[in-house]
Amino acid sequence: MAFAVYVQSLTGFALSLVLLGLVGLTHLFPLPDAVNAVSFLTVMNAAMFLYRRRPVRIEPAMRIAVASSMAGSFIGMGILVYLAANAMHLLRALLGLIIIGCALLLWRMAEPRQDTSPPRVFAGVGLLSGVLGGLFSAAGPPLVYVVYRQPWPLARIQEALIFSFGVGALLRLAVLGLGGQISVQSLLLAAQAIPVVLLVTALSANRKLPVSRAILQRIVCGLLLCAGFGMLVRAV
């Protein structure tokens, strides 16, 4: 948990990727319970991180992305209800290939854009991220790709991503809670991990990044590649 939270503070998005990957490898807990627990932890991480970074300035473009992502989440959850198992496997495989493609493109494009992308780009990528989040609980990769290409300081990138995924996790918890789909096991796992989340986030939120932007971008690419290949493996 401590390792996953530190990587989240470093990159702005990797908590669920790292933690669920480790849970899947070790089989310590049922994966559905772990997924729901991660949503609680993502909200706590975002709250503590942004509190420690105050005053926080969220780029207006990210507010557009978050708003369209919330709409996309409902679309994705609606699609999920009507999809057959075979179609889900095909969509997972397609998503895995898209994530791998994003990672390779980001790897090649080492230099950020000269200007911030127009609002329509953030609206579109936010909507796509929301749909993917509703379908697979994998909203991150498209938004991460676009945000890391912006000419923003790394601190602004971290804050933008952690804010957006915190809001998304809060929406997911609200929907699941109203549907009675959060188990006692999920609540117990979250309760046990929350002290670690708060402590590690409080210690790491204001620390200077130990790596350069170029190295961090390669770390992000590696994490996206892991996520993409993980999706392909789950689709087989």
C-alpha cells in the first residue's frame, strides 16, 4: 500500500494500477473487494494530497475533462449492463492495444506541446476516460497521455491528475453505494489501509521529485505498458 501511494504521488495516477496488480499477483484478497477499496483510498489520497499542496490551482481545461468524464462514466456503466461476455473480452483486448499505443506515442514524444490543448480535446478525452472507467474501471490512460503532453509544470500535472481521479472515484463510490454493491470486506480493507495512505501522502506530497521530467515520463510509459498488457492478458 505504501509503495502504491508513493508512486501515485510521483506520477499522479498509478495507485490503482500498482495496488490491483500486486493484489492480482498475490491473491491476498478477492479482486472485486480490492477494486472497491481502492476507490475509497483514491479519494483519501486525493484529499490529503491536495490539502498538503494548498493553495491548489486546477487548470480550467481539467475542470472540463472532469465534467465530461462524469457524463462518460454513466455511459460506460450503461454499456456494461448490455454487453455479452464475448464482447467484453474483445473490448478489453482493444483497450489494451489502445493503452499500449498511447504509451509508445508518449515515449516518442519526449517534448511537451508548446501550447495547452484546446478545451474540446479535454472534453473529448474526458468523455472517453469516463466511458472506459464505467466499463473497466480503467479511466486513466487517455487522460494521462493528454495531460503529460501539456506544457505545465510537473507539480501542476500531478495535481490535475490526482484531482480528476479523486472526483471519479468519489462518483463511483456514490453509484455503488446507492446500488448496495459495496461489501463489508471492501470497507474493512479500506479502513486498514487509510492510515498508511494518509501518512505516506502527507510525507510525499510536498517533496521534490527525485527524478527529471524525462525520466518520470518514461516511468509513466512503463506503467501504461503494464496496464495495456494486463488488459490483453485478462482478455485472453
